[in-house]
Amino acid sequence: MRHSKPSHTGFTLLELLVAIALFAIMATTIYGVLWRTLDGKNRGEERAELFAAGRDAVMRMADDLERALAPGASNRGAIWFIGVPGNDAVPTDQVGFVLDTRRERSVGARRGGRAFVSYLLEPMPDVPRAYALLRHEEILLDPLSQATADTSTDNQTTANSLMSDVYLVDRVAGLRLRYLDPTTGSWVNSWDTTTPAQPGQPPPGLPPVVEIQLFLLDNNGGYVDFSTRVDLLLYVPPPTPGPGGPSLG
């Protein structure tokens, strides 16, 4: 009588260990590919948002600077342009000027007029060595509007409605502003149209060109530079000196 040997249809321990090792290698490879894909996608989106925020902030500054009003003999006390360099280790420059407000941007839906606009950096308390770019606007009332505001029952509410603060972008590493001096053709770090005129010289007016450099922090510990140069549309060239020295015009 013959006895048939039992057939073994299962896996040996060695085969199971080999299969588990191959599965782990494949899973690790697939996970690495997916992680690198997602990480690259997130980094690309963050960089796109960074570039969009920096570009929009610089373009907003450039749009306001283009509309800066030039001080004249009759309105020098009411119109000014002042650029002040910062005193910190990183550039934290400031600039303030008067411009014509557009109806859709005027505060409180008031009719268009003049406004004082300034740009400056404020420290971010939760991020070391980082700032937020602040745009401050104050509507300058004409005499008729001022008289109407003075008769208001709530002068504090009226005053608050004439001012607005908007943070354009955060995680700012620095802001550098330079101004082209038309008399020397060189770039200077400050500008002030309220300074008295030198003897024999015309009073200071608008700079012809303003250079903006905005530095934003990225997630890798570095920064991205957003730069542009803005031509001030209402810049008035200084008078041409005459043959004997005095200016013409």
C-alpha cells in the first residue's frame, strides 16, 4: 500500500520575509515620490504667493508715488514730500507725500480731494526681525469740508473716518527708498521739500525718480528682492540758470 506525501501549498518563513522586505522598499519609494511631489507643489504655491504679495505691494507704492503732488509757491505749506532713511541694521525707510485721491479710494466714500499718504514698516511681534508694510492715509479736507466736519456732533468719529491704515504685506525684511537728485544726477537716501531754499537756489521740489526696494523673507531663511523705479509725473525741472547766474523763468 502506497502512502502519498502531503503537498505544501503555503509560504515558508523566508518567502514571507522576502515579500515583506520588497513591499517595504516599494512603499518607501512610492512615499518618497509622493512626498517630494507634494513638497514641491507646496513650495511652488508659497513662492507664487510671495511673489504676488511683493509685486502687489510695490505696484501700490508706485501707483501712489506717480500721483504725488508737486509743492509750489502758493501751496508749499499744504503740499510736501518727505523721505526719511531708517536707523535700524536693516533698511527701514519711510516716505510721506500729498496726492490727489481718487473717488473709489477716498476714505468714507467722500468726494475726491487731497490726502496725505505714508509708507513705513512696523515690527511683527510674533516673527523676529520681520516687519509689516503699513500704508497710512489721511484725507486733507478743504475749507468747506472742514467747516462741515467742525459742526458734526461727533468730531472724533469724523476724524477717525478720515484716516485709514492698511497692512499691504507681512514678513518684510526691509524697505529701501532712494531719490534721484536732478542737480547732481546721483541717488540720495532722503528727500524733504519743507527745507528752506539755499540762497540763490529754487526751493526743493519733487524728485524726478524714486527707487523702491522691498525685501520679503522666504521660508528658507533668505529673502526676495522686489525693485522698481517710479517716474513722478508732476515733477517740475529746476529753472535753467541764466548767463549771469540768476535763473530764467
